[in-house]
Amino acid sequence: MNKAELVEEVAGVLDSKKAAEAAVDSLLEGITGALKKGDSISLVGFGTFKVQRQKARTGRNPRTGEEIKIQAKNVAKFAPGKALKAAVN
């Protein structure tokens, strides 16, 4: 499912595609903004979005085999909740 299909699903509940698109955009902006600040977002039953620090490490260029340094960075992580795990299985 992509963003347009998600908007269609939400529009079925809200009876307005414009309101559905605004709701989806608002949700995504809220999650993005919280992760930028380093906060975590916990949606009970669905899951938790959080930022995790990935350490610097040494990698290899697959073309030349040369060692390269990969810088440390923040990555977004999602941990599914119990209800989501049960629904998928």
C-alpha cells in the first residue's frame, strides 16, 4: 500500500479525500517532527517509532575491496506492538 491508497482508505471513513489527505500528512509530519527531536512515538497496540544511534564502522567498497569508513548516524526504527504482531500472524 502506498500513500495514495492509504488516503483512499482514510477517505472512506472521513467521507472527504481532502480531509483524509490532510489527516495522513499531519500524522506523518508529527511522527517525522518527533523523531527529528529524538523523541519516540508509542501507539499502543500498533507499535513504537524511535531514533537509534548507529555507530561508526569500517566497510568495504564492493567494487574495489578497499576499506572505507562509514560515519555514525541516527536511524529511524519501528518495533511492532503485540496487537499488530497478532493481526499479521
